[in-house]
Amino acid sequence: MRSLGFLFKVLWSPGEIMFLIARNPCFGSPLLLLIGSSLITGAVVLTKIPDLPLRAIEHSPNGVNISDETKDQLREQAASPAAWIFTMVLSGVRPVLLVFIISGIYFLIFTLIGRQGSFKAFFSITTFSLIPTVFRQIVTMLSALLVPSSSIMLDELGSLSPAVFLDRDSVRPIVFAVVNMIDIVSIWTLSLMFIGFAFVIRKTISRRTRACVVIGVFLFYAVARVIIRIV
């Protein structure tokens, strides 16, 4: 119940809430919110844009080599009950794995340079920091419901970055991929992590060091994601 009261207050009063979470870790309500929004989004996207994965493959470097027969098979597989079950299970598990991996990485790094809080505290702060991603899920659902499915791409779905104003066919793939990573939700999430981790690390660690760690991990992820998209 305590985490329920903190659920959205962390968005406009992050310092106060992160201080309380660091002293009394809790993550039940935000984790359920992340799981719930992911499940609903997965169901909406799968219902409205069942061929989205296929179109993502078609626009990949090797997508032009896919035969019509293979495409028909992929469409049948996407519409099968097994695909529905797999998608919903993945949608429910993904937020938990994401929080666990992110909190684990920061816990390890700050342990090496000076940590005070427990893993549960890091897990709680990370969970609350990811609450802004719910807005991305909302945009994803609205896009799936309102935008013609033929004009939606997988990497643009739910995007809140300047890339929505770019014509991806007229710019280099690497430029589009980099701009697409400049996302409002990502910046918001990183800001909450920067604030929250201040309460679970040693006071001797400077703000600059904390910022370098928080942003550095994200940049590593962003570079890896851009490389995967353009290869």
C-alpha cells in the first residue's frame, strides 16, 4: 500500500519519494503497473497490427530476400494461438526482467565505486524510475488504434523522439537510428535514476560521477541498439 501512494507522486516530487524508497524499499505497485501496461499494449498491438513483425523483417537489410511463400507462413504463425500465448507471456515477463537487469547493472557498478543501499533499494528505485515508460505504452496503443497499420514501423511504434518528424527514406539509417534514441521517456527515466541513486550510494561520490554512471550505461545500450539496427 505504501508504494501505491508513491506511484505517481514520484513524477512531480521525485526527490522526496526516492528518499523514502531508499530508506524503506517497496516496488509492488509500480511493478504491477508496468506489467499491466505491457500486457494491455501487447494485446492491442497484436490485435490491430498482427503483421508488424513481418514488416519489420521486410525492412531489414535481408528482408528483400524473403519469398512470398515464407511471408505467408510467417503471417499464419503470427495469427496462431501459440503466437498469442508467447506474446502475452513475453509482455508480462519483459518488465520484470528489464527492471532486474537494469537494477543489477547499476547495483554492480555502484558497488565497485561506493554503494550503501541494498539490492532491494536499487530494484525499487529502478522500478519507480521506469514509471514514465507507461506513457510510451499509451502512445503505442494510440498509434496502433488510430494510425493506419500500413504506415507503422516497429521501431517507430510509441516513439516520443524527434525521429517522428524525419522521413526515414531520405536520411541515412544510422542518422535515423541515433535520432530515434533521443526519447523524452528515456531522458525522464534517466533523470529519476540520477535522483534516486543519490540516496543509495556514498556521499563522497560526486554528482558528476553519478551522472557519468547513469548516462554511461544508457549510452552503451543506445550504441549497441543502433549498431544492431543498421547492421
